[in-house]
Amino acid sequence: MKSGSCFRPVPKEGESSWPNEQLLWELHPVMQWLLDKVMCRFQRHEAPLVVAPKLGKGKAAYLFQGVLSNRRSQPVVVEWFAVHLRPGQPLTVGAFEQLLAVTGFEQGLANTGQESKLTEAVRGKLAEAVRAATKHMQARGAERSERLRQRVEEDRGRFEAWLARSGQRIEKDRLHYLAVYSGSIPRNLQERLQSRKQNLENRWQQRERWLTDTFTVIGTPYLKLAAVFVGE
């Protein structure tokens, strides 16, 4: 079975068609309902402000999801990370796992219902946090592009070798026809050879276009601010 699937036997007469237990995966109706209930509490361009005393007085962390896509609009880099705000220090970027640890989110956070004193501070630094997040994702994109470049070069080398072998077979057939027909190849065979050459050229262009569109990382990331954690 595929990951995230759930085996559901054919029900007997009088039995429910739903199994007693199911995986609570992302597309489960309950998860979809829960996400809708949470998201409807926030308007467009809004994110929750979470008080995490363990983070430390005066400190804050912006939780981002960053996505970089290729020219076919397919995600090639997806990362959750945090941009940390500390008094008197430049903004820094940290891993998602680090954020869970320093905020105490892994152990659970109680909702105190109190208004944060850092609301205006984190709002004022948001643009700077977005710039830091953009720079971080662009660096990730550069790393990904370098790894993809190596794959592209390897793939292109194999394809060029195949093209060379195919071209050699066409040339061998042309020389064979010249020998058989005393230097004058019939028109239908000439057209067949030309069609084979054109087919190779078309496949080369299609392959190059596919490689470029698939393995070129667009430099401008999509950023989503999921939440902001504050120490007080």
C-alpha cells in the first residue's frame, strides 16, 4: 500500500463501510476541517502571535515556510525555518527543530491570554525579517542549483552519447544506400534519412527544454509567515 493509505475491506451486510481506525493524514476530512477552523480565525496577511516565555525576555522568532520552484512551477525547495530577533543583535536564521526547542513548543505551550509587549516591535521588524528569509531561501536555491547542475551535466552527457550513436547509425545507413544504389540514393530513402535526422534534432531540443524548465530554480521564493513567537 502507498504511504498514508488505509486498508478498507469490503463490508459485510449490515456493517459500516468505514473502518474503525484510520490514519490521521494531511488529506483526512478531519484534518481538512481542523485546518479550515484554524485558518478562518486569521484574515489575509495575518499570523498568530504566540507567547513563549522560554524564548527569553525581549526575544522573538518569525516562523516562515519558504518555497522555491522551477520554471514549470513545481516546488524544488520547501523549508520551514525561523528568523530570530534578539535585542541589540542582527537577525539570524535558525532551523525549525531549533525553534521547537528554544520556544518549548515540543513540551506544549499554555495560552495565558495575555497581550504581548513585543507586538509593535515584531511588526516593525517584519520587513527586515522577510528580507532575511528571502536571502536565506536564495542561498538554499543556489545550493540546490549547483546540485541540479551536476545532475543536468551527467544527464546531458548520456543523452549526447546516445545522439552520437544514433547519428552514426544514420550515417552508416546512408553509406550503405550509396553503395547499393551506385551513389544515387532513391528519393524515398533520402526522405527517410532526413526524417530520422530531424527526429533526433527535435528530441534534442525537447530534452534541452525539459532539462532547463525542470532543473532551473527560480530565484524569487514564495514566503509564508506562519506564526511569530515572542518571549513576553
